[in-house]
Amino acid sequence: MFRAVKSLPWPSISGQIRFITTRPQTIYALSSSPGKAGVAVIRISGNNAKQAISKMTLPPTAKSTVTDPRKAYFRRIRHPTSGQVLDRGLVLWFPGPHSFTGEDSVELQIHGGNAVVKSVLDALHHIQDFRMAEQGEFSRRAFDNDKLDLTELEGLADLLNAETEMQHRLALRQAEGGLRKPYEHWREQIIKCMATTEAVIDFGEDENIEDGVMDQVIFDVEKLYTSITSHLDDSHVGEIVRNGIQVAIVGPPNAGKSTLLNRLAKREAAIVSNIPGTTRDVVEVKLDLGGYPVVVCDTAGLRESTDLVEIEGIKRAKARIDTADIKICLLSLEDTTATGLPTIDPLVRSVIDKDTYLVLNKDDVYSHDDLTQLVRNIQSETGAKQVWTMSCSTGRGVDVFLKQMIGILKSKFDSIVANPVLITQARHREHLEHCVLHLEAFLNMPEEDIVLSAEELRQAANALGRITGRIDVENVLDVLFGQFCIGK
């Protein structure tokens, strides 16, 4: 008689990966980009990785074997069971732990035709205990073998996704341990202070405990508190550059905002019409300005309206204005007089302040002298940071605007981005803030509550440990490795 057995739940992604990697299996995957190419790289990692060399490569002579690590050998690649030659290419051997994953690894550099790649991947499947890698599994093994910490893995993911030079610099710095080193140093210092505090708890009455030892701990914690709070006071520049500098183009309807966006994008990204209120939603375009990633947003024209759809568009425009890193207000010179801005809607005036950049479109309606005086009047009246004139329809003045905007980005961000340690993830900032709160609680703790003081230091160290992946990181790993390709 069979007894019904309740089915067990399938483990989470991280649980599956842990289960898979504990099996004696070697993984393989295409590490280069999929699709036809001159060269394709297939990565193999695991205890039996070298079997790919012995079973799938043919040396020129019997004595010519792949023995030297990190040296390229030219070989014929064959099927491990049929012996059919599949391709010719380079074979490289990386014995663990001196490899990306920390395990024995092999790279096959073959021709990048789709049929060639497919045949070699199919052939690897015929070797016992070889299987296709899961998404991000090579990086997961590198993490499990202490080859990379969590910040370095995040930097690697950002490096793969970098679209501009500044994103590239930030990601590379982080992938090479730029964040791990200071965070681990701070954590070690906190643990040292915690150990001293616990020694005082355990041996406080012992004559071997020197007087004033806790004074030194407090002094060290104050220094750490100052260093970490200073690190947090960075205007979120790292996150801004990583995610893209948000630039909002705002102004009244029919001023030329969509035309300017199309000029900057060099394509028809937004609908242009003489009908006021055509733009109802936020239209985004990603640009590379001087190496900086910029997300330029065309917003609905600001005015009083009774149209429900337009009202929603204006609401979204206001929300984007509030979160923008740079605000550009576009005005049409057809709506101004030589004395200032008398015809501009109060809703538009309300968004112009000392941090706003003004662009005056349709500059052909004034003579040069009148235009120069008008610019002075407008800048004086509004207090705007800078004023440009241009014709969005013809493109006159757009190049000058772009060149000067790049200069503004460089002056605003270059010196800060040069900082070797920048917070690039909201997750990092959250844990750093928690660390600071626990350090502050320690410093404010009454002397008699020394046991609680030690616990505050423990929590502060744990907060930093969560950044680098020392503790409590499974949920983060699930998300992170989901961003990697199969061959990474």
C-alpha cells in the first residue's frame, strides 16, 4: 500500500544554486556575447574542468599537451565521444585557486559562428558531470570561494552595463575593490573596539586592564563616526552617475521642448506639433554628454488646464521637476517683451529659481542688440543660473548650449567622481546609515551600560558586513546574479 507523501516546496533561486554547486559537477557556458562573431569564448569551471582538454582537444603531436597555466595552445576541438573535429582554436588552462572562480578552469577560444558554438556546447554536454551553468553561476562560485566580495560583484555587474566613460570608471574602481577596502577597514576597526569593550566586561576588575582603555575606544569610535558620516555626505553623486543624471526640460506649451529633445537625441524621440499640450507624458532620452550619462526628460507644458489627461501630464511634469538633478526651463521669445517676462504663466514662473537654467527659443524674433539686453533683463528678473538663446527648429545655438552644458557637468561632478570611494548603491547607503546610528548610540550610551555598548558596536560591524557580503546576503545575491548573463 502506497502512502501519499506531501510534495516539498522547490527551493529559492539561491537555494537551487547552493544545491547545484554542492554536486560534483563542472559548469560551462558561452562567456562572450551570443550571435555571430569572429571569436567566441567558452568558459568551463569545476573540479573536472581539465577533462575538457583531455577529451575534446587534439594536439599536433602525442607529446604536445596543455600543461602550462595561462598559456594559449592552438588545438583542434573534437567531440568527446564520436571524435569528430568541430573546430580549431585556442585552449587555456587556469588551475584553481588562481582563476576567476577559484576553481580549475578552462577557456576555449573558437570561431564565433552560431553553428560552431552550438556544436562545441553540445559536445561539452556529453562529458560526465558537465552541465550548462546557471545565470551568474561563475560569479557566484567566485563569491563562494572568496575571490570577490559583494561590492566587487556589483561593480562587475555595473561594468557590464556601463554606457558612458564615467559609469565605466566608477564600475571599474568598484570591481577592483575600491569600496571593499575602506569598508573592511572600518569594520575591522569597529570589531577591534568591540573586542576591547568585551574584554573590559569580562575582566573589568582584573588589574591587567589598563586605566583609560575605554577612553581610547571612545576616541576611536568618534573617529570612525566622523569618517563614515563624511563619506555619506556626498550629495548622492555616485548613485546619480551610476543611474544617469536626470535633466528635466520644462516650460509652457508650444515653447519648443519636444523639438529641443529631438535635437539633442538626433532623432524623432518626441511628437512635435503646433497644437499646445501635445506632450502629455514624460518622454525620456539617454545621452552621453562628455562621458556623463544623462537622462533628458521632455515634460508636459505647464499651464492651467481643465483637460483631465493634460492635468495628469502636468502633475507628472511637476513630480519630475522635483526629482531632477538639473532643471532647464525653455521659453519662447515670442511670449516675451523687451522688458522681461510679462506673459509667462505663473505656473512656469514658479519653477524658475537660482538653480534653473533658462533656454530662450526662437531667437530670430529679436535683433542681436535687443536680444542681448533681453537676456540681461530675464536673468536679472528670474535669478536663473544661466541663460542661452537658440533656435530649436534650425539648430542654431544648440551646439554652444551642449558644449557649455558639458562644461557644467564637468565642474559639477568631475572633482567628486575623482574620489576613489563613492557610494553607488542605495543598499550601501542604507547599511552605512544603520552603522552610523549604532555608533552614535554607542557614543551616547551611559558608562554603566557597557554591555549594551558592546552590542551597538556589534550591530555597527554587522551593518558594514552586509555591504561586503560577510553576513545576511542571500536575498541580495538572488537579485544580483539575476543581472548576469549565463557565461558570467
